[in-house]
Amino acid sequence: MGGTFDPIHYGHLLAAEESMRRLSLDRIVFVPTGAPPHKINREVASSEDRYAMTLLATAGVKEFSVSRVEIDRAGRSHTVDTLTEFLKTPGRSLFFITGLDAMLGIASWRDYARLPALCTLVTATRPGYPLSGIDGLPPEIREGLKVVEIPQFAISSTEIRERVRDGRGIRFLVPHLVEQYIESRGLYKGGMGQA
């Protein structure tokens, strides 16, 4: 499951859990983006902070793990490179899970047409993004795409960052350990406010 996870929240965790159950997946590997190519117009918490928050959010869930593959790779992170890296382990079949908002922009991803040959693409529904948008995806993406409808959970990382910046609470939007991490590091307050 790829994403910026800036920060990771219960919507991400719910999408992972629903995907795992509905598609009978053995496990979910969260892959925080190292240098997100689609986020160059805004500040993003450091890759180490986003990695740490993802570890905290998934701690104790035996089917969930977190990979550093994109964080440790130099330069911008691209899904095609990550999937190619994961496929170096023989006998592995991959599913790549991302939110519908990200999937609708897939035509702007590097070498996106190669993705269906590397994995099964999965998109999780998101409030505000109608499923009819899938009709506009390139045919090679649309044809094999699996859609996992998750309960309407109107939560976004953008909203969480804004709430922290404005001094509003984020309890029950993110796992408690992630909330504590954000507070201890001073993330998202008046810009990034990183320690």
C-alpha cells in the first residue's frame, strides 16, 4: 500500500484492512513515499517522520509491515521502481493498493502503463471521488483494476495537518501513538515546524 502518509490515519488503515479481507491477501506492506513526485508544490514531513508514524500506526497488527524501500532509494519515488524491486523475490504476486484520488491521476505517473504487468492494481474508494471517474482511466489500467469499497470515512491527511496547524484536536482521526508523535515532534504547526 503506497502513499505519502503525511500523516497516516484511520482511513489508510481501514482501506488496508478492507483490501486484505476482500482480496484474501496474506499481508499488507505499507510503503511510505520517500520523495513524493506529486507533492513538489507543498511541504511534506520528513520521510523519517512519515516512516516512524507509519510504524507506530501499524504496530501490533501482525499482517501489517512497513517498508523503507522508497525512503532509502535516492531521488524521487516511483511506484514502477518499487514494484520492480519487490518482484526480485521469486514466487511473489503483488497487489498495489492506493486511494481512488491517487488512482484517478495515474496517467501522470512514470511508466504507469507497465504497472498492470507488475501487479494487480487496487483502489480504495474515498469520499468526494465518484467511482464514475474510473471510466476516464486509460484502458490498460481500468481493465484489471480491483475496486474495494470502504465505509464512508471522510478523513484526509490534509484535514489532519490543517487541524494541527489551527490548534484543533486530531484524537480519533489518527492512532494515539501517531497523535503523540506529531505533538512531540511539533509537526504541521505553522509550516512544518519539524524538530
